[in-house]
Amino acid sequence: MLPFSSFDFFIISGIIILYLYFSKLFLKKFISYSTNLLLVSLFYLLFFYPEPWHIISLVIYSYLIYYLFNSILRFKNKLIGTIILLLPMILVKTDIRFHFYPFELNSFISFAGLSYISFRIVSVYIEAVPGSKPVNFFKYANFLIFIPTILIGPIDRYHRFNSDVNEGYSRLNKKNFLDGWQMLILGILYKYICAEVVDRYWLEMIETESTKLIDMGNTMYAYFFYLFFDFAGYSAMAIGIGKMMGINVPINFNKPFLSRNPQDFWRRFHKSLGDWLKDYFFMPLYMYFSRKKSLKKYPLLRQNTALFLTFLLMGLWNGFQVNFIISGMLFGLYSAVHNSYIYYCRKKRKDIVFNNLPENVVKWISIFIMVNLAAFSIYIFSGMCPFIS
Amino acid sequence: MKSFISLHIIPISLAILLTFLTLSSGIFNNYLFPENNRTKKYMYPQKQSGYFPNYDIGYQSEIDICNALNNGAILVIGSSELTNQSEAIPYKFIPKYAAYPTIGLGHAGNQSLSILTQLAAMSNYLENSKIVIIVSPGWFEDKSSKGTSLQSFLEYNNERFLYNIWNNKKIPKQFKNQILQYVSENIANINCSNAILRLMYCKYQSDRNILKKVIYLPLVKINKYLSNIKFQAYDMFYNKEYISNKMTLPNKTFLSSQNLNQDFNKSITINWDSLFFSSFNEAKSIATNNSWGIYDDYYSKYIKGNKERIKSVDIRYNREYKDFTILLDLLKYYKSDAIFIIQPLNPYYYDELDKIDKLISQINNDIKQAGFGCLNSFISDTTKYKKALLMDVMHMGDYGWYKMNKFIIEKYSKDEK
């Protein structure tokens, strides 16, 4: 039973939250908050989650790799370690089959939520200073298998997560419970009502295979709204239940329909992924380009190349299908064009496109353009475009 | 806190209370939906012959299929081959030439477990039922050997079918378990699963060990309750004359009162030799641009001289084969008068076709051991293969359909005598 997939999950979550509050009242002296969190996550994993041993094996495997590369070998270059840590995810994405088919490698290593766990694993490894004291295994496991975020994020950070855990049972308070409840209700409204309505009464009514411009445009907007409500709903429920369990899960969506440019869009839409890519891929890549003597004279090229490759990676992460790759490349292109625009505006000390148009007008034109560009790219991503699938 | 209570706790409590009352209280229901105001749907069997790709047209198709099984019409179950437009296809040919009601059911993806589940749901009507199962060798190779896809399973087995299986105490555990196991293995991939699917999953998990039994007990209870009240609500709107209390498939006694014209027309003599001769020659005349016996259009559009290697899968790991043997057991257990037809694959097109010889022989033997008739058309040797059998690489041409029709008619008209 995957998180948020059925009514039963909410019953189990309710029981777990009740148990945590019960522990705060009566078991505080015997069992710590962090141990309790780990225990309830393990309970859920072992009894309800599909392929629990695959997840537990990955947690152990990744910790051993982390320990080996960071504490024993003390590698400063994180690239090899990152690739080895991402290996299970890469192997699953490449869908390798053995000669004694139908057994596939995926049958042994794949599980729901592998991508998101991999992101969290990599963040722990990259953030660690080589040779520093390794993170505690149990805290590490607690961070990776935290129930509300195990399946599709939001992608939290180890130190932020553990700062909450270290506060102990005081995290279980009325304010967090009520705030969490509000988010949970919002998530339910988004996921089970708004997304369902958009899906049943808008998206399903469209002939998505049609090559008429009007049908394609209709599908594009319908899917954009559907994806937003579905995903933002999931994220809000994860934040809500996380908060009720005492953990502040980071915000993932924040009015993306008001985005004015690509950078702004990724600060509002699936923010935790945008932040992850920025911190662990874009920045190191940009720094790498900056160190290259041959690129020293071309700051714009360095930035744009790093931006384009970052979004290409985002597309590839979804799978090696054409629609994902093109969608990622489109977002990369939007970002590069916008970055060039900012660069030249700064250089010429004026707005090179909108000139002296009032700021409010520029704002709404930007929002209109950005929302449509994002909707188009997400439409390509959906695989529903009859020309690219 | 006050606003939390007024904005959240009170509305949610009211919603739960109203839902509970609407679904479970007879008094409340009778007040909301007075007995004489309820629009009851009186539905009777309509189609005695014809084709259903699935049950998408709704309850009427289920009534017609149950009726066919119960009253001795021939039910031909298969997969993609049944979408053929030919007049030689059994559900068109047999009613026309032998004046015997025949229904076709299924399209691509309808494999053993999907068929097993449909028939288990209709197990009340299986005794002496005339079922023809068209087996495709393709089910047992490559990806298909992993068994029925989730999409097909859900397409062919709606909530009502699963509910019937769950509630039918007469269905032996071995068959139920196979279905429960499938649901349990796949539930993670079902978006917004309904109560009966969740109930099957929870029940399967709770039977794993004592610890799981305890943990899953409340979930089994809740999902059982939810699925029951949902179907009780359905009951209000159906005619109890032929729908029993909670089971929503037609009542057997009601169906038995419906008459079918079920005598094979013995006055018509079918000239099989002439049909074979003409269809063989016709196939020859439209398969001219290749030497593999494939119709010209298909060959030039899809084949163009390319071959494909058969991807055989060992019988030990072949999930589809396992599902198939359980389907045989089900038909045997319910004393169905079933027959099987194993289709050929084009041995010119498929390389290493002999690699599945052993598997197909095993299937043939299993069918015979279960006491059912079987027409095995599978041939891996090109020298023994009759080119007109198939129109492409895996679907019957008219010649092949006539062979099949002859087998079916001879078998069931012999039974009539």
C-alpha cells in the first residue's frame, strides 16, 4: 500500500500519529522521539510498503558506499561516489534484462520511490565534508524512510530533517498538529477533488490523439492543471502528515501560475527538485566550467550550458524516452533564453524587450508567456502530444 | 482551536455521519429514496449471438454472457483474433450456418488469469457450459509470459465480478487465492483502488502470517464493510426478481426461465470441403508478394521480409502457463463442457519456433488430461504448415476459422445427439 494511494493509508497514518502522541504522553521516558519515528517507519515499510527489503538493502548499500568514500577513502571528488550511489536508479531506468527472461534486474532492485530516495542519498553524500565524522546510521535511515515523503518527496535535506528530529517530542504539539491538518485537508481537496474533476470532466473528454491545434491546446492546459493539482495535492498531504508527526517537510508548490520566468517557475513548481538540481548539479557544474581557462571569457556560455544540462538531466531522470528528454531540453532552452535576456538587460542597463512599459504590464505579460511555455513543456512531458510520444 | 472545531471537526463529523446514515440505514434510505419512487432497472438477456470486446457497454453484456453460459449457447473466449471482421469467425459463422447461438468475448490482452477471473465470477453458470477458449502461443512467450497485464485484468474484471468472487463461498480457495495474489501483487500500481480490491489485498496479506493477520484485521473489516454497503446501495435500484440480495449478477433461476434456441440446425449441411477449398485458394490469391503465406497488405505494411525470433520462456518461470493450468482446473472443477483451440504462429516468420514446441505439447497434454477437447493447430515445421491457416503472422485467415468452426460444431452437435 503506497502512501496516499488509498483510504487505508490514512487510517494507518492516523494510528501512527495517535501512537506518537500517546508515546509523548506515556512512553517518553522509555523511548526517544527519533527511535519512535524510525520504528513507525519500519513498521509501515515492513507491513504495508511493496518491496520493503529492496528499500532496506538500498539504505544499507548507500550507507556503506557513503562510509567508504567519505570516511575511509576520503575522496574529495564526489563524482564517482555519486554515480555509484545512483547506480541502482540508473540500472532501473535502463531496464536491463537477463538472458533468462522474464527475470529482469528491475525485479530485484526496483521499488516505488527509488528516485526520491536516491536524491536524498546523494544530498547526504555531497554535503558531507570528506573525512568528517559519518552521520549516524539510524538517523540516516530515519531520514530516508520517513513515511510521508518516501514515495514522491518533497525532497528534504538531512540536516534540516534531523534538526526537527533532535527537538524531540516537543515537535508534537497543538500548533504543528493543526497546521498539519490544514495542509492535509488542502492536499485532499487538490488531489481527490480538483485533480479528479479536471481528469474526469476535462482531460478525459478530449480526444488526446487528435492533431487539431484546438484539441492539442485543450489537452495541454487540462494536463497542466491536472498535474498541478495531483502533484501539489500529494505534496500538501505529505507536508500535512509530516507536520502532524512533528517534521516540517519543505514546501514544494507555491502559486506556480504566477511565475514570471523559468527560474521563478522552478522556485514555485516542484521547488524541492529545483533546489536539489541547483545545489547538487547546476552549481558544481557551473563551478567546473568557471575553472576552465578556455571558458573564462564566456560567462554567459558557462551559465547557459550549465542551465541547459541541468534541465536535460531533469528530463533524463524521468526516463530515457523522447518526450521526457525534449521536455527537459525545452525548460533548459527557456532558462538559457531568459538568462541571456537578464544578462543583456544588465549590460545595457535597460529592458531590451519591454523598454519602458509599465512594470505591472510587464509582470502580467511575463506571467502569461511563462505559464504557456511551462504548460507546453509539460504537455510534451506527458507523452500526450501525438507528434512526440 | 474554536475555529478548528467549527471549520474542520464539525463539518467532517457531519459528513461522516451523513455518509454512514445514507449508506447503512434502511430508514434513512427509505426516507431519501421512497420505495415506490425508485427507478428499478428491468433488464433481460438481449443478445444471443454476437461479439463483446469486453464488458464496457455495462450490465447488459454481463447478463448476456451469463445467459449464454447458463443456457448452453457457445461462448468463444479469446484475445486479438476475435476482433477480425471475417464472416468465417465463429460468432458469425455458427449462428448463420448451424443456427446455434454463439457469442465471442475478448480482444487483445485477454489472457488466462483475466479469463479465469471472469469465469470464477460467473461460476454459478459454468456447469455444462459450452466454452471455447482460443489459446494464443504468444501468451506464453516474451513479456506476455508474465501473465495478464494489470490494465487487461481491470478492464475485464469490474467491481461487480470481484465482489461476486469474494462473496461466493462455493469457489474453492485455490482459485480465489490465485486472484487475491494477483491483486495483492499489483495493487501498488492501481490508482485509487476501490474497496473490493483493497479488501482482496488486505485479506491476502492477512493470510501470510499471524502478525500480519493481527495488523491487517482492522483494514479487512473496514474494507469489507465499505464494499458491502456500496453493493447494498446498488441493490436498491435493481429488480430483486433476478438479482439476489447482495450478488448483483443475474439470478440462475431467472436465467433458466429464459429460453434459447439451442438446437443445432440439422437440416443444414455444411459443405466443409468446398469451404476449405475456396478459402485456401482465396488465401493463395491474396498472398502473392511473399512465400510465407502472409496477406499482401499486411506483408508490405509490417513485415517487408523481416523475421522475428521467438522469445521462449522456461515453463518453470512462466506465470502465464501457471495461470493457464489453474484455468483448466477451474473449468474441470465446475464440469464445464469446454474445448480449447491452440492457434498457430507463422513458422516462416518466427525463427526458432521449435523452442516452444515442448511448452505447447505440455499445454495440449494438460488440456487432454483435464478431459477437454483440443484442436492443436500449432506447427513449428514449415514443411507441415498450411500457408492459408493464418492471414498474418498470428491471426487466423478464413481457412483457419473454418477448421476451427468444423471442430466446434462437430464437438457440440455430437454432444446434442
